Amino acid sequence: MLPSKGSALRNGLEVLDLANLERPALEAALEARGHQRFHARQIFSWIYKRGVTDSGAMTDLSRGLRAALAAEFVLTTPTLARREVSSDGTEKFLLRLGDGRHIESVFIPDTPAMTFCVSTQVGCAMACAFCLTGKMGLVRNLTAGEIVGQVRVLADALALRDKKFNIVLMGMGEPLHNYDETMRALRILADEHGFDMSGRRITLSTVGLLPALERLATEDVMPNLAISLHAPTDLLRGELVPINRKYGVSDIINACRRFPLSRRSRITFEYVLLAGVNDSPQDARQLATLVAAVKSKVNLIPLNAAPGIPFERPSDEVIDRFAKIVADHGVTVSVRKSRGRDIRAACGQLIVEGPKKSAAQQLAVVL
Ligand code: SAH
């Protein structure tokens, strides 16, 4: 096994974590240590395509390089602390990170594809009124290695390494609030010598941090985009998604209109339905009118209720009425089926530890 923690310096060079390195960075690091750059491709293939973490088992590398890898690099991998299976086949994974913190990742089978729902932060600073993760506050950002590490661990645990799967950045955290590490993770996932994931198979869900959204529009690896809208007006959205007080509804819609979309793809607007709060026919009409300006579809998410969340899920009749009004305006609309509620793996139900500061204190910093 490669050691999972190394001392900071060996022979004057920093001991690097392979899990955090994009392939060009690994090539440069190999070169700086007197090895050939092209070995990075082999190492990527061992780690990501084959799930091998022991450099001793990387049999197409010379013995000298294998020894050097063990001495000069580490490879950190989250450890699987608990695995729970829902009656509907959804599985929730509690993963332990190098510093003892925990995150959750979720596997959702047959949606129709296999989907991994991955976290980007421990906790979240956005404090959305209906979300349990928001109650935790932000504990810390994940590294790229920890984001990709969830995919490595789930792929092995589920024996899916050779299969096609989708990734949604819809676990704990706000991906655009951890921009650099999230983008680095996407580039590692996209590497043709590793998981070789197309951006089409990845969906990034965000509350719409505007500067980061504008930056995302310029990236090479382009995920599908989902925007957590949840209300058609600033007044209501400001209550539910506090960051709206900084980046309002019309700013987000305009940014979405400018977002580069390939011919087939559309932006998804997520809309949590809360009984008596944002589920009226007027809300539906306003929502449909608003999103009609964007090549988009609407995904309605009936609230996953939880203790401590001061809202209720609307009745099925209200959900259907809302969906029908949106559809009658010519907008494509779907209702998200709640998965894994019995094991608290559903949207907004991921929570693992108490906050350091209150979520409200943290949000004050972001705003
Ligand atoms: N921070 C990102 C990623 C979270 S994705 C974002 O906000 O988009 C999780 C999705 O589930 C988001 O749309 C979020 O608003 C929604 N959600 C949060 N709590 C929920 C709950 N209790 N019931 C249903 N959906 C919820």
C-alpha cells in the first residue's frame, strides 16, 4: 500500500498526494523527481481505471519507479465507515476523511442510469431554510482528491468501475463555493487515462453564486448545470435561499441565458415544493414565465421533510396541479422521485456533525 500520510518533505521535495493531482501536475512532479512524464498515464490508469492503490501492484512500472512512488508520494482514499441500503435500492455511504471528518455520498440505481451523488464540502454555508445540511454550517471544503475519492470508493464498493455511471454534485455542500477543488476534481474525472467521464455524465447543482457561474461558463470540462431556484420572486427566494439577497433571481436567469449550451443540453431549474409557501398556481405561472427565457427544464422536488425543518410536503394533488400549470406554459417539467428517504439519503437529508459556528454566523461571512 502507498502510505496514506507522508511527511512534508523528502529529499527537499514535497511529498505529494496522488489523489489531488491532475495528470499534467503528476507529469511535472515525476519529471522533477527524475522520472519520465509518460508514466503518469500508467499511474492514472492503475488508480482510476483499475482501482489499484498499491504501487507495488502497478506491474508495468519498473521496480525502481514503484519504490520511488511508495517513497515520494502518498495516495489518500476516504475510508468506508458505514453503508446503508434503502428499501428502494438507494445506498448511502458514510465516508471518513483523513482528518477524521465525515461526509456522505449516495448511490441511486436505475434513474435510468446508475448515479453517484457526491459531496463537495463538509457541511454547507448556504443555510437554505429547508435543508438539513445547511443546518450544519460549513465545516470545511473538500479537496479534489476527496471529491474524486468518493467516486473511487463507491465504484469499488458497488463493483461498477467498468460500468458507465453518472455523477451529480448534489451531496453535501455548494460546489461553486469550493470552485477550484471542484473544477480540479472534474478535470481528474474527465481524464481519458482515468475515469474518462464526459461532462455530459456530470451534473453540477448550485444555488447560483454569480461570479463562479460566469467563470464556469469558460471551463473546458463542462458539466450539465442545475440551478436551485425554489421560488420565482426575490422576496420569496430571499427567505428560502439566503444568498439570493446577494445574487437575485433576474441576475441568475440572465447568467443562465448567457451560459454556453451545446445544442442538445438544457439547464435544469430545481424547485423544492413547500406546502403553502411556494406551491400556488400563481407561483407556477410566475416560474414558467421566468424560465421560458432560458433553454431549460424544471425539476420539481417535493420536500423531504425532517425534524427541524419548518416546512411540509404538499399533497400529491397540489404537486400535480403545479406541474400541470408549468407544463401548460410549454415548459418541460418533471417531478423528482424521492429516493432513500428511509435511510435519510434523500435530497437535503445529508448531515453528519454539528456546526462549529452557527450556520447564520457563517452565512453572514458569505453575504
Ligand atoms: N448546494 C447545491 C447542491 C445541493 S443539491 C444546491 O443547492 O444546488 C441538493 C438539491 O436538493 C438542491 O436543489 C437543494 O435545494 C434540494 N434540497 C435541499 N433540501 C431539501 C429537502 N429537504 N427536500 C427536498 N430537496 C431538498
